[in-house]
Amino acid sequence: MSLIGETAGPPAADIIKNATDASFAADVLDASRDAPVIVDFWATWCGPCRQLGPALEKAVTAAKGAVKLVKVDIDKNPAYAGQLRVQSIPAVFAFVDGQPVDGFMGAVPDSQVKAFVDKLAKLKGSGGPSPIDDLLTLAKESLELGDMGGAAQAYAEVLQADPQNAKALGGLAKVYLTSGDVERAGEIVEMAGPDAKDPDLDSVRAALALAAEAPSETTPFEKRLAANPDDHEARFELAKALAGSHRLEAAADELLTIIEKDRAWNDDAARKQLLIVFEAAGQMSEISRNGRRRLSAILFS
């Protein structure tokens, strides 16, 4: 008998489901605003995946709806696995409020799976935010409102109490990047270290990578495109230049135009660059949301 549905709680279809690239935004990003969502990236040929899958299902079922599980076959649905830079499977990510907050790679003991799920189950309604959480919320709101000074001060207060707080380091790096201080943003990212995980850190890392490889001018490529709109190389270089100056929406538009005309051009270079642009913009930004919708329409048309 299947493990799904053996424990009283919500119907199995509500807490454990298969997702596609097309349904990922709804099944994971949107759903994680109501309850933590675990994403299991797997494939039919992967032996460790077959070992881990039942343990995840059992632990999630036992949580009785406090956590949801979404399974993604990466052979059939490679887009989001690529965005999350999945290098090997099984790969497990936990999403809360539309953002990846935790995860692990490989098959792990059942006890570790249960502890992972139990920890996530406590994230919602765990007794109210801490003072650090309040400061982080204030900082993020200030950043979104364009109050760079207020955001920087709040993030600095968090770092005084917790010098390695990944959210504060990521937010402060974003403040510097948004203010045009690329060098200082890079220093903050280095302070965080390569293993620190936070969406803002990932965003700044991607933006710095785009800036490092960007041409300094757009004019030569604009002239080439005026002469030949199908010059994909010129359009690709133009997109790189736009992304390097943080004009990410315009860069995404140019890359999507290439994909629309020739999706496999230059070994899928435009789509790969587009994923970095999405990461630099932030996975939940309007640029990424709109871009993913347009990309899906192109790829699945």
C-alpha cells in the first residue's frame, strides 16, 4: 500500500504532487506562501532518488499538511533545475514565501529527512518574529522603497548581533549594488563566503558576474542590429552590455527575442544567459515572472 494517505490529514493530492516547468510557479513559488514546500529534483534512472523519495513522502505525509512535497523529473523539466544550479540528484530544496531557504543533496538517512521536514513544519506560526526578523523586515521594506540609508542601517544592526547573517549580508550587498558601488557589493559577497545561501546574495553574485563580462558600450551592437535584425551575436552582446549596466528588463527582452527566433542558437547560449539575468533580478521579481511566462510560451508553443 502507498505511504501517501495512510495518515489522517489533507488529501494526498494536496500535499504531494508532481510538477512541471510550466506549473512550477503555481505549485512551488505561490504555494510556499501558505506552507513550506519541499521540491525533490529526481529522474527515473537515479537509484538514490528511488531511495530518498519514499522517505520524503512518509515524512511529509506525517506532517499532516504543515509541509508540502513537489516532485520534479529533471529530464522532462530542466528549466528550474537549471536556475537553481542543480549539479547532481537527488537534490532537495525547501521554499518559504517564494524563496529557497534550505536544502540538501544526495540520499540521506530517514532520520535526517524527518528532522528536515519537522524543522520546516515549525516555520509557520512559530511564536512570532524575533527582533532580528523585525530588523530584516524593516530593512527589506526600506530597500524596496528606495531608502538605501535606512536599509543599510537596519542590515548593519543585524550584522552587529549576527556577523554572518546571510540575509543581512545579502541585503547589504544589494544596497551597495543598487547604489552603484559594485566594488563594495563584491566585498560584502566575499565576506559572506561561497557557501552562504540567500536569494539576495545569489542575486548580487549573478549581477556581479554579468557586470564582469559585459561590453562597455551598446552602440556598436545596436548599429549591427539596425543593419541586420537577425544578427543574433550582436543581439547577445547587446543583452550582455545591458545586463552589465543593470538594465535587466531590456537584457531579458533581447535574449528572449533570440530564443523566439532560434531557441538552440549557439548551444542554447541565450537561454543560459537569461537564467543568470533572472537570478540577478531576483526570482520573484516582475522581470523574472514576466520573462518566465514569455519563455514558457516560446518553449511550449
